[in-house]
Amino acid sequence: MEFTASQIAAFINGKIIGDENTTITGVSPIESGENGHLSFVAQERFAEFLSTTKCSVLIVSEKLLTKDSYPKTIIAVEDAYLSFQVLMNLYKEMQGRKTGIEDGAVFHETSKVGENVYVGAFTCVSEKVRIGDGSQIYPQVYIGKNVKIGKNCIIYSGVRIYDYCVIGDNCVIHSNTVIGSDGFGFQPTKDGYQKIPQLGNVVLEDNVEIGSNCSIDRGTLGSTVIGKGTKIDNLIQIAHNVKIGQNNVIAAQAGIAGSTVIGDWNQIGGQVGIVGHINIGNQVKVQAQSGVNSSAKDGEVLYGSPAINAGEYRRNYVHFRNFTEIVKRINNIENNSKDKTSE
């Protein structure tokens, strides 16, 4: 596609500095810009590229502009990062959405599919499945019996959704994620471990996005719940009967053990481990690689393993790094004290 600077400015209510007829045919990172491409500058540390990048048009935050003219065409906006996101979303919409049923897709006769739905080849849709209007199910997806999928969802290739799970509207599930696998429940007996049947399901509320290669276990009884607007990165394990509230973000390789309850608007960093049967409040920040083994109150910032207040952890860590020297000093003091006592 080809756009002029003036057309782009109209989409984002920007002010043009330079040639409004400059055309772009693609986008580039600012560091490796190409002629005929668009990029953006939203932070001071990238301002040097206003003069050096090869990109033809730049979207720039107004606060970073110090001159009336630049070598490239500038589109000045209040927040270049947000404006660029608007453009990316518009571009994605222009790509169009697939519709129709491809050859090789298998449907049980009791399943029901809404309007303008796409189902890719070799996808299996089991009995009594419901798929809402506008949803896109890519090839080689398995959808178990009695699963409900809402409107305008995107489910990428290789996803497996087990029986009775519920997917809300506008959800995105990336490739090779498993929704509704058995929770890790075993009862020790004299003959070994006896499996406890996992009879619940998983509920994804509206506007949830799940990354690739995640496992979200079904409840033993009842539901494992991922709240509205929550975003989950790749390679994450969520155990049975976990309840996650609204608008949380959870980074890659985190693991949450069974029956833990997490509130709203929390930020959980990569490789965080959270034990089972605790409560995490609202607006809690857990920094990467922390191990949380007790409940957290609203607004806490946690770090370390076991995780404690982040400020306290950093202060303690300063001492920890010098621990060997501190021990030597203590030993010297004790030795000097003994020498004086013996005198």
C-alpha cells in the first residue's frame, strides 16, 4: 500500500512539517530506516535520528521538536508512540479478515457457527460447540465438546481447547496453547499416586489475550478464570482453580499454582513463581524472577525469592553483596575484643 504524509496525518490528527506529498510504502525501525518508509520518534534518546535516519516520513512527539524544518517530512503529534499504534491497528484492519470454511475442517452435526466465521483446514469442531459471529479459527485447532467461543475471537493454529471451556468475546489465543488441560491433582496412596478427576473448566472473559505455548488447567471442580482484559505472554502455566481478575499483565515463563486468587491491574514479571492458595491484591507489581510464597496487599511492589518489598530487598542486597567483607570485619572485632580481654 502507498500513502502520502497528508493522508497519514489525517488519520492521527498530526501537523506536517515538510512535504505533505511525500509517499511511503512501508515501515521501518528508526535505527535501520529505509527510503520510502515511515517510522516514529517518541523518546529523547532517539531524537538524533530526526536528522540521520533514511526514513522518508517520521511521526514525532511535539516535545522533541526544536526546529521549524528537518531533512525528512515530520508529522508532529502529542504522543508519537500512541499515534503509531493507531496506524498499526488501521493497517491491520485493512488486511481484512478471512471468512468461510476451508476443506478438511470437521464439524459435529450438533455444533453451531455464527456469521462471517472462518474455520481453517483440519480443524476439529466437536459436539455442541458454539462459535460466535466474526471469529477466526485457524487450521489444525481442536475444539472439544460443549465449548463456547464468543464473537470476533482469533484462535491460531495448533490451539487445543478442552471440553466445556468458555471463551469470551474478542479473545486472542496464540499457537500451541492448551486451554483446559487437567490440573495437577494426585492423591498419594500406599500403591502410588491416584489421579484426582479434574471435572471443571476454564473461563476466559472478554478481551483476554493468551500467548503461544501456554497451559491453563481446568478446575478440579468449578472454573479456572482469566478476567476481562488480562494479557498473558508466552510459555506460562496457570494451574487449576486459579482466579485472575481484570486487566492484569503476566510476562513469559511465569507460573501460578493452584487456587491462588489474583486481583485487578497487577503486573507480574517474567519467570515469577507464585505458590498456591494465596491472595494477590490489586495493582501489585512482582518483579522478574521473584518467588511469591505469601499473600500480597494492594499496591505492593515485590522482589526476590521469597519475595519481599522491593525497596527492602535492594537495601538488603547491598549488604548481601558485601557479606564476606562484613563477616571478616566482625571476626576482626571479636578477635580484637578477645585480645584486649586476655590482656
